[in-house]
Amino acid sequence: STALELTGTDRIGLLSEVFAVLSDLQCSVADAKVWTHNGRIASLIHVKDSNSGARIEDVQLISVIEARLRNVLKGDNDIRMAVTHTERRLHQMMFADRDYERKPILESVTTNSPVVVTVQNWVERGYSVVNVQAKDRTKLLFDVVCTLTDMGYIVFHATVNTIGDRGYLEFYIRHQDGTPISSEAERQRVILCLEAAVKRRASEGVRLELSTSDRQGLLADVTRTFRENGLNVTRAEVSTMKETAQNVFYVTDVMGKPADGKIIESVREKIGLSYLRVKELPSLVYHKEGGERDEQAVGMAGTVLLSLGSMVRKNLYNLGLIRSYS
């Protein structure tokens, strides 16, 4: 498939318009991931030709797709073709879009789980020490390490712990030239960027799962129904498995508040009660670590989080996020 990268100003119904354009141009969506944060949207959409099922390579058609999508996104936007690791690229796209400097345009549904980031210098050892406290969830570590790496920092040591539903991450970092963070402005930028990295993946709103036979225009129809009923998509994951669409949407009302249950049921009736189901947010599995903090510290420069196991370290290494995993 052909990968489309989109960033721009988020608004109600934007996703519906994007999928409508792709459907009109005979582009079938194989899979997609959509994040929103602070009034911005970033999406990686993998498309193929609806008729042949092949990747789209026609330069003229690609130009038409980009032009139509720019018209939909309006103003401050970026569209390009790319092939990369999807979730890491979403972080890079939003970082380049400077979402961390912007203010939210909608109210946040989750207000009781703050993200706390602190940055201090350990002068004697020449490290900057970054602490992140946030609600524990899948890929919390990945999101933080991706951002530190893309900002040009190297992680030399790290510890991770969970207490209840909170995750506690500590990183000892330096610039690539071996120096620590050197100014208050840089320290504040690291704090803002890591807060944004954690919040981008926040699953705000009601989780709706769609499972039905895939067809041309399905996503355009579903997201149009959301828009017409005042539902805002804050995050989406789209995939196709053997002609079956397996899609997940997180929705709020137009103000970013919890969606009304009656509206949700009305939307389900229009799309199909057996196809669109309301799911609770997945409960997290928490691992309580015993022992003192010092016992969890990683002692080998250039490695990270030995306590998490070789598979996690290998995956981070393959993504270029750490220097060694042995």
C-alpha cells in the first residue's frame, strides 16, 4: 500500500472529509492511525487502488490526492507520501508540527490523571535526569524514549516502576556530543515535549469498535455519521483483515466532553448495532516492583531498562532508540 502522512488543524468532521475524498478518488484505506492533540491532527493512512488492490504509484494521481487533501485540511498543513514505522512517525510529525506549544481547543475529558515531568542536572556526573510520572498504559515507555531520541538525546541509564495505576520513569540523558541540558529554555522545552508525547496517545472519549465487511466508502460513511450526530473523533485505528474492517474510534461531543449515551445509541442504530459496539477502555495490568529504587537502576552506559526483558530492548534498538540491547 501507499502511505499518506497528514498534519493540520483539527476540526469536527475533518476525518470524515478526508475519507470522503479518498473514496471519491477510488482509494481504499488498508489501515490508518489518527492522533489529535492541542487542536492539531496527525494521521498515517495506508491506501491502495480500490479496483486493482495494488499500491498507488501513478504520479499524476498522487498529485491529485495531495491537492484534494490540502483543500480539505486548509491553511497550516502538510501532506506527503512516506513509508516508516507508523507510531514513531506520528510522534515525529506532531513534534515537527510543534503541537507541544499549542493550547487545547477542546476541553479534556481526562482531568484526574496529570502528567508530571521534571528535569534536573546531575552536575557531578554530567547527566540530565528526566523524571516522568503518568498514568500507566501500553507504550508509555515507547512514547517517551521516541521523543527523547528524536530531540537528539541519548539515554544512558533508566529505571521504571509502577505503583497502583501510575508509571514512574527516570532517564539519565546527554546530548549526542556528551553534554547535559544547558539552559532553562531547553529544560522547559523538554518538559513540554514529553508531556505532549504522553498525552498524544491518550484515549479520550467513548471507545467504539466497528467490525463489518469492508467496502468502498465505508470509512467515509461511518465518520460522516459521527459528524452529523455531533461526535468528534479524538483517535482512530483502522485495519482490514481478510475483507473485514476492524476499526476503533474514540469519540467525544463537539466540546470535547463525554458523548451523550443516547447519541451513541442513535449512531449505533444507524450504522448497525451488531457492527458498532461500545467498549470500555481496556483495563491496564499493573506490575508492582519490589525492592528499593537503587536496585532497579541500570548500570551499563548505552543500555536501557534491563528489567524489561530482551524483547523490549531489541525492539527499541531496531527502531534506533537505544545504543545497545545486549
